[in-house]
Amino acid sequence: MARSVFEALTVLAVDDSKHMRLLLTELLRVLGVGHVIVAGDGDEAWSQYLKHKPDVVITDAAMAPIDGFTLARRLRDADSLAFGRIPIIMVSAHSELSAVEKARDVGITEFICKPLSPRLLYERLIAVVNRPRELVESAAFKGRDRRSEGMTFDGAATSNAVSFL
């Protein structure tokens, strides 16, 4: 039997919908993720994170009482570099530019618009595992480097469009 590149991973899947948690869990297992932990909101996710120290967090954006944005801020603002460096994949039905920009600004590593597809989940997991971005810290931002690999910036305006997630 073929081995998965994800078999050594522990992934924390966070969503307030029981059905979405089940879907995420099954997709991650089919992709060969070794250990899947689930949580129903950001507060429970924080507790599960502290207990299990997962390699990747996949979170819904809109949850109550603690949403995915607040969870991401909490992870990014934690004193320990291990917390701040965790890859966070956000899954959201809100695909408008303001939601994507908000995700970017709180340090989300990758963003997936619902409906969730196995291919997109696989691609985002590959991205965070095989092509991790460096952590950038400034007064206004703490998260993954938004620049595409291989790009340089000399301060001059360019016509190249750059993905910020």
C-alpha cells in the first residue's frame, strides 16, 4: 500500500458545524493524515491545540463564540514562536475580498472558499507542508510572508500581480 506524504501530520480541524467537521475529518483521513483532532469553535480549538500541538490548523471563519479570525490572532500573538509559526488554513463561505483581506491580515497561511473540494484541500496541505512561507513580524502584522517565491522587491512599482495568500 502506498504511503501518504501526510501520514506523520496531526491536523486540528475547527468548525461549528458537526457536518463540516465530519466532512473535514473524512477528507483528511482519505488524504492520509495520520491524526485528526476536531473542535467546535475557537475556544475549544485553543484547548485542543495546547493539548495536542498539531502541525496544521484548519479553521472555519464564522463561528461562535470564538471565530477563526480570533483563533488565528491568538495563535499568531502567542509568545512562543512555535505557536506563531503554525500553518493555518481558513475555510469560509465568505469569499468576498474583505473576508480574504481580513484573513490575510490576521496571518492566515492559506484560504479555501466553500464548498470545500478534496483537490483544494490537498493543494493547500501540500503548500503548507512542502512549501512553507517564512514568518514575518512587524508592528502591524505577524504571519506568513505574502510574497511569492522567487520574487524580489526593490521598492519600485511593478505591474506583476502578487497573490497575498
